[in-house]
Amino acid sequence: MKSTRSAGRRLSIPALLAEERVRFLIVGGINTVVGYGLFAALHLTVGHVIGYLGSLYLSYLLGVALAFVLHRRFTFRKHGTGNVVVDFLRFASVYVVSLAINTVVLPLLVEVAGLDPLIAQAITVVITTLVSYFGHKYFSFRRAKAAEPDGIE
């Protein structure tokens, strides 16, 4: 019996990886697992000393470095183009916005809603992931469009 799925409709791994959003989800997933893992490890080991916000800030510092390399090279494929320092400063500024959102939402969920910090951070990650994607796509790694030659529109 013949399959009803046509060969043209199958998605190969290279075809999936050609999609920027798929690459963002892969890198974002890796970075989220690593960042959340760092947050959890810090919270469970030294959280009694530095608090859950201290755990958040340290996990962000480490996560930003990993995310920058992965997003620049793999997600947005800007390795070898532009100025790495400018890219990093833009990238870090997007994370500062995400961190500011996280700094407001996490205590609200912990102190006001009474959630455990690990649960509250898992919820907050959803919000900051969206901010991160759009910030990196349209700000961190944007490149000026090449000017069209005169007479061509």
C-alpha cells in the first residue's frame, strides 16, 4: 500500500535547520535548560546565602555568555560578520531587559503568589524567551541592508 504522504512534504533535518526559528528554539532550549539548571543548582546549594535573586543573577551571567556564542554562530549565523563587540553589547542589552522583567516577575510570583522559586522561574522563562527572540532577531544581530544600485527599485 502506498503512503499518502508525498515525498515533497517530508521535512529533512537540513531543511528544518535552514529555518531560523527552529535554530532559535534549539539554541533557546539548550540555553534555557542550562540556565535553569544553573539557577536550580545555585538556589539549592548557595541560595540560602545569596537568595533566589542572587541565584538568578549568577545564572544569567553564565547563560548570556553561552547564549551569545550559540546564537551568533548557529541561530542567526553572523559569525565572521559585523563587529563582535557591538553584537555582544546589543545582545547583552536584550538580556538586561529580560533580566529586568525577570527581576520584577520572579519576586511577584514568589512573594505575592506564594510559589516556590523553582516553579516561579520556570513560569518566568516563558515570558523572557519571547522578549529574547524578538530582541535578538531585530536588534542584537541585525545588519544594515545593502543599498540598491541607482536606478533599481
